[in-house]
Amino acid sequence: MLIKKLLKLSLLVFGVSISFPYQGHGSAESAGTNRIITLAIGNPQADIDGQKTVMPAAPILIKDTSMVPFRFLGELLGAEVTWENSTQTVILKGNDRKVTLSVGQPEANVNGVSTVLDQPAAIVNETTLVPLRFIAESLNRNVAYDNASKVITIVSKEETKPVAPTPEKEIPKKKLEHPTVDNISLKIGKIYKEECYNFECQNYKVRSVSSFVTDREDSVYMIDFDGYRFIKEPYLISKYNQKTGDNKKLETVVSLSSKFDIVYKDKKNIEEKLSYKEITPKKLFYDEKHEKLYLLATSDKTDIKVIIYEILPEVKLITYNSDDTMYDEENDIITTLDGIHFTYSNTWWGSIYSVEADKERSLTGVIPTDKKPRLVSLIKDDTIYLLDSVNKTIHKLRNDGRITEVAKVKMDEKIGAAAAKGKFFYAADKNGFYKIDLNGDVESYVKLSDLRYNGGLYEPKTKTYDRLVPGIISFNDLPPSSELEGHNGEVIVGPLELNFISEFITIDFAVDSQGNIIIHDNENKLLRRINVYGHE
């Protein structure tokens, strides 16, 4: 009996069970160096380089943070693991890193530098659990989390480097003389209704998508609003996967839920609660370097206006602004160089702020403009650049926080919309799209008059086109048009028009890594892709 009690106590101290499935992998320094580790929330079985093994406890979520047994994770990542029972402290050494964290303590230490944890280490069912992403990234690993399947993949930094294409197998693409247009998804145009009372009329948004961004895999993310959707979830963050997506509906990435609730302090330093039902998503931003998606949202409360969340790979608060400052969020930017310190703007006042998660913001610069700016950002050589499409200028954010103008954009027509991808800005006017370098030089990218249109609805899995016929399958919402009716009643979608007359109904577009333009066609209520490069 005494032996059993001692055994149980030792298991609590070291956070492991009787099973030691990863024995025989060599020393701590060599173990786990180049492994690919796959785990799933709620599943005690792990996959290590294709081999199945049972963990001491299944990964769980605590406040949206993935938690795993510390010794199992540390030794798989090649770390020397120590447990100090008196202070309930975990120490991991590996890859020239020393990571220290204690059960219940909100801060950890990496090579002498203190950092705040999203979730402290905890003891659950007699097993010591630690935040997976923090430990893995501290030991120089990359972590990917699939929100839909709850699967976590850990790989070495080397494993994630892009593989150079084989010249013999790659057929070079060139810019098409006549770019083609594909219809890639239904029912996502901007739809408004007009209500009139006592001869006064007002437009109400009924269905809308906005703020397009693309990730490394060229999936397209957007804010998805539907006024007829269940009252608690009119807003979703939706995605269209260009390789495997469903062309008849969007994929839900994140729905606004209690995950977005926050507790904040008002001007009197009194804690208040903001519910997800009280926020309105305004703009998305994608950080390619760290593969994270951010959301800028607003509140109608008088003492809290702007809230910034990370929403992928996990939902968590970055910062909020608890004053009554006016904002023009659709024209603002969020950007980061390191994933810790953020820069965001208030174009209403022409201000640039710097903030670190959970800390007070500071004013770092003022944008020198004649008119209220509309901003798009990109990062090149660890420097943040801003395109002001209203004043047609490019600015650089200096290390001291000051903003300096570096170029004038040489465009004659009014810029109606802008985006950024890689090392270039992209702009649109009524005639088409343009690529802009950091010197302000403008290259004609796509002329609307040069476009050629593919009929039907593109199916990415088969690379074929479904017929667009109202009244069958999911095509009931297609706009009826006798003038644009083809063979056997098929709808022929009209040409793409860029109408920037209305400030109320904006045009959003994004550019993917292939140089294609993703845009929603307000007139025909379709998501469309302009294929700029190909094989003629």
C-alpha cells in the first residue's frame, strides 16, 4: 500500500503516467530535433514521425490555450527537463534556450527575459500541463493549429522552410495579355435594402462580405455578415479555399461567441465587461511571417471603442482602446514586425500608435496629410511602409516612431481601393488595377477592357465549371436577367465593373501569392478571381 502511494506521488511530481512510449530516442539534446509531432485536443494518442504513441494525458484547452503534459512535450522536443517540487517549477533546457515556468504563475522566463503567458501551467487530474505553443516556440519550433479539426502540428524551423521548385518540372507562367475571370463562389455580394418613413429613406446592410486577406496557401478570409442569420451570430469570419473550397458556400473559420468577451477598465479604473454581442468586426489583417490572422472590431459603448484580437490560430485579446476617440476603422491598419509589438492607426486623427499586448498604447507618430488618409501597410526588410491612397503618398515608419514620406504615387485617376501583397502595393481605379513599388512607380497590372470571362461556376477540385441556372441546385439567388441568358436558361454573368462613386458600398479586393486578384462583384453578387498569370 505504501509503495502504491509513493508511486502515485511520483507521478504527480513528474507529470507522467506509467506508460513511457518514447523511450529509446537517445539523449535529450538529440531527441526531437527534426521531428514532426501531431496531436489533437482530447485525444491521448500522438503521432511522432508517423509512429503512434500514447501520452500521459490528452491535450486540453484551458481558456483557448492548448495544454499538454510538460515532460512528454519537453523530451520530445529534445529538452532536458527538470521539476522542482518545492516551488512547482518546470525547467526546460535545449537549443540554447532555458525556459522556466511555475504552476499557477502568469509569467515565464526565457533566457532571463520575462514574458506573460496566455495561460499558466496547471495541474489537472494529477498531471502537470504546460501551454504547448509557448513551450514549442520557445524551443525554436513552429506550431500550426487547425481550428476545425483541433489538430496541432509541431515541426522544426527547418521543416517549415519552403522547398524550391524543381526547374525541370515547373512550367513557367507569364503575364496574360488577356487575363481571365472565374466565378468562384455564390451569394456573397453586398446586399442592401431601403426603408422609408415620412419620406426619409435609409439603406440597411442585409448581406455583406468585406475586408479580404489571403494567407500563404492563398485561402481568402473575409468578414461575413448576414442580417437574417441567427440573431446571436450575424457575423462570422469566413474562408474560401482556392484549392479545395466549396463554390456554393463559404467555410466558417470563427464565429463571434463568448471567446470574444473581454473584461476592461473604464476611465474611472472600474472593471467592466464587454460581450461579443456588443462588438462589430471591421477589418482583418494577416501576418504572413507569423501566420496569424487579426481582427479590428469596434464597440458602441462610450468608454471602449476599438478592440484588436488575434483570431487565428487561437482567439485572444491583443489590446483595446478605452476612450471615446473617433475612428474610421475601414481605413486603418494593424501590423507587427515580431508578433509582440503592434502598430495601428487612427486615420480620423491621422495618428499612429504602438502597443504591446495587455499594455497601454503610446502615440508614436502623426501622418502628414492634406486630406483624411486611407491606409494599407506592407513590410519590407523589417520596415513598415504605408500607402495613403487618398493623398497618393507612401510613408515609412522609422524605428524612432516617426513617419516620413518616401514617395508620391504617380496615378492620375482617383484610387478607389488598395491592397498589399509581398513587396508591392496594389491599387484600383475605374479602369483597372495597378502595381506600385516603394518608389511610387506605377505599373499597369490589369485593364478591365482586356478581361476575358469564363462561363459557369469554377469547381476547384475538378477544375471544371458548373452551369449557372436559376432554380436548380444552389443557384436560386442568381440575379435574373433576360439579357444575360445563355443556352438552356444558363445565366451569363456580366462584366466586372469598378464603381467607386458610392462611399457606402465599397469594393474590396486582395491579391494572392500567385498574383491573382480576388474581388467580390457587387453587381452580380459573386466572388470572382482575375487570373493574371498563366499559360497562353
